[in-house]
Amino acid sequence: MILQGNIVDIQNKRIYKGEITFVNGKIVSIQEKEHQVNQYIIPGFVDAHIHIESSMLVPSEFAKLAVTHGTVSTVSDPHEIANVLGVKGVEFMIENGKQVPFKFNFGAPSCVPATDFESAGAIIDSDDIKVLLENPDIKYLAEMMNYPGVLFNDDEVMKKIAWAKYFNKPIDGHAPGLRGKDVSKYIRAGITTDHECFTFDEALEKLQKGMKILIREGSAAKNFDALIDLLPEHFENMMFCSDDKHPDDLILGHINQLCERAVAKGIDVFKVLQAACINPVKHYNLDVGLLQKGDDADLIVLQDLRTFKTLQTYIKGELVFTDGKSLIQDVTFENLNNFNCNEKEVTDFRVESTAKQIRVIEALEGQLVTNELVEKAKHQGGNLVSNVKNDILKMTVVNRYENQKPAMAFIKNFGLTEGAIASSVGHDSHNIIAVGVSDEAISKAVNVIIKNKGGICAVSNSEEKIVSLPVAGIMSDKDGETIGKQYAELDKMAKTLGSKLHAPYMTLSFMALLVIPSLKLSDKGLFNGNTFKFADLKVK
């Protein structure tokens, strides 16, 4: 195969007319040569940190969409399915991904369960981590979210880190807001990256102390604007990632969008592409070609270096996208799941209390962090209820692995004026999470999820709509276009019910994520992520 175009040599900061020859998936020659072909050839994009499960697609279906935007590889933490199914879930992701021409690079999930303050479907201990890291398909120890465990030298945490060092595999970080002496200790433990920075100063401190910083722009957490001005000076130590990307957003774009936005800000295109294509491959020692002789032909053809519109994508020399169409074929797979709870009664969601003031979770647009508010309580027959007028809505997390009493809290900024929304995508343990205007609406939404053994749904006074997620209760068994369309319709319904959030379901999924401050809800109760202790709903 011979490919002509303007060859972009990122590492030597050159663009020249030439042709690339590849045989049996390998680049055998790169030659400067005059021609009339006005297109650009670059190494493929790499998402440096993503949970494939958050696209609601299995890896083989995710790949179909990703290649349309020039992505040839991901650094993927299968943490979500691991919390539901354990090592078996990780193995499912690896095997499904191997069936398509796409370079998935999975890590060993380091925090399953993420904390002791929630109920997950499985446990992955240090012995399991050793077995996973022995597997050449596992490229790194995935994000160490239990940063208190690192700071206080928790035995199991330190054993997991020790195994990663033993196998000489990188250790990913997760330390939102960690600064000063604490972050220094976290880095000294051997942790090399962080994708959770949400301020310029935080990211700069971590860069100066030797960390690689990932600029994250996902469907919920959006840190591009806060961090992108660091790239011109620190381009050798920064990467781009999505972390979590819903299917409707993935249809529209991926890492290519971050490149377009960065170049539009006037940042040197070579520095942008260094972060998008080169740095993840080198940091994680990935088997991904970098447009050098002898490399795998993992490359993309672009219309220009401004919009980064992809014309063709090649992975190991195989054409996987051209003429606006993904060429990756369907594969068959088994729908693994873990769903063992009964339907609930409306009375299960009562909160008997005489409290005058309550703690309220404040959800923030575009952020995973939340604030803790103290608000006036609203009562009805001795039951704490939603205050729709003030946008303080009742929220629940329901254990989906066994029958337990639902945990209850209140949340602000979801904006619903009718009905409820619910999801079995609830990071990290993926219990059922719901927000609604009444106990009746919440019960209805939760039961829709239970009946379907997983999904995301919206219910109104007259309608209920669900996107079923039969694979572990977090992924669909259908193609990305179908799920993207269904999800967009559901998102529209949530907004018709009153939500003003850009991505209400993605935001909802993180309201049980205890390792992100400040106030969250697990199936065991209201939790303060700053003190790592449970909190009382009632304010004394």
C-alpha cells in the first residue's frame, strides 16, 4: 500500500510532501516526493484515559465510532465493569476488544471496590492485581483513586503499587485537589499521572513535581479551558483524554475536537499533536505506531490541520474508516450481568424526620466535584420531600446486588419540575441512582431500571422511556448509532422534565462517586469526600 500526502513528522517538527509504503501492516519506507495530493498524514490519535463502559458500548462497538474521528488506540481503565463483575469483567473487555482492528490498552483496576463505604459487585485484591499485571494485555495499574490509602500507607494499596513496580508498568493517578506535601507523597509512591486537575495552579504544581497531566474533556467533566494554557510550555508532559464519553458525544467527535480547539487558540500544531498522538504511546509503552519506518501503520489521513477532519483511518495497515463509513464489522458476545434486587415500594423512599435544616449536594455543571449546602427542609406528613420550587430534589442510591433499604439524600441543580430520572450507571459501584420530584416518581424510575436489569431512564406523569443496558447493567448490546440516537432522545426527555444540565445522566452517574469531594451518596448513606466519613442528612 502506498499513501501520498503532506507527511507530518511531529517529533522533528516537519511537514513535507511524500509517500508512505506499508506492507503486512508495517511501514517499510517513508520518502520525500513531490505530488499533487493535498491531504495530511499523521499518527493516529490516542485517548490517554477513558472508561469505555461510559460510552454505554462494548469495546468492539466503541471502536466503530472512535475510528471515524481518527482515534486508533485508547488507554482504557475497565474499572466500571470490574466493580460489577470483577476479573471476569476485565477479561470480557480484553477479549471483546481483541475481535476488532483497534488498539485497546487495558489497565488493572486498582480500586474495586473504590471505597469501603459502598457496596460493589466484586472485589479485586492485591493478589488479583498480581495476576492481572502478569498478563501482557494489561499495560498499567489503573487510576489509584484511594489517595488516602496512599497517604496513610494502607497495606493493600501499597501491595498493589508494589506489584506494578515489580512488573515495570506505569501507575495512573486520581487525586482531585491534592496539593502540597500530600501530593508530593502521592507522587513519591510511584504514581505518574493525574487526569483530575480542575484548576491551572493545581495542574502546574503537579507538573512541576514530575507528574504527567492529562487534559480531560468528557461528557460531564470538562477541564480543557482551565488547563490548555499549560500546554505550550509543558507539551512534553501532557496528554488529552475523555475519561467518560457518552455515545451521542462520541458520534460527534473525540480527541480530534481537542486538537481543533487547541490550534484555534494559537497553540503550535506540533505541540498539540505531541499531546494527542505521541506522549501516551511513550508513557504507557504502547504497541502503537508513530509514523516511523518499521512501525505499525497506525495512521490517519486528515483534510487539514485546522479542523482535523478525518478522511481515512488505518490500524496496522488495515483501512478501518473511509468515505465517511466505519469498516469495522459486528462481533458476537455474551451479555454478562449482576443484578439481584427486587422492585421497591413508594414507602421505601420515605425519609422520616423533623429536621429543620438538611445537608444538600450541589451538583456543578461540567465538574465531578460537588459542594455541600445547608438548606431548609420541606416536610409532608412527617416525610422529608423534594422542594421543586427551590430545586432541592430527593435523591436515592439503591443497592442492586442485594435487597437493602435505599439510601436517601437531597440534591440541587438537576432542575426537574416533573417526574424522575434514574440509572444503573452509578460510579463507582454501579448501584441504581435516581433523582425526582416525588417519592412516587423516584420509585417508578427505580423499578423501570430493576425490571430491565440495567439502563438509564426517565419517567413523567404519563410516559416512561429507557435505554436498556443488559451488559453488566452499564453497556448496551447494540451499535453506537442506535444507542447514540436512543440516548439523545432520553436526554431530550430529561430536559423536557426541567433539567438544565448539559449532560444530566452523566452528571447523575457521578453523584455516587465517593472519591471525588465534597458531598456524595452511596448505597450506605451520605458521604463527605473531604473527611472520608459518612455525614448526617440532618443539620443539628
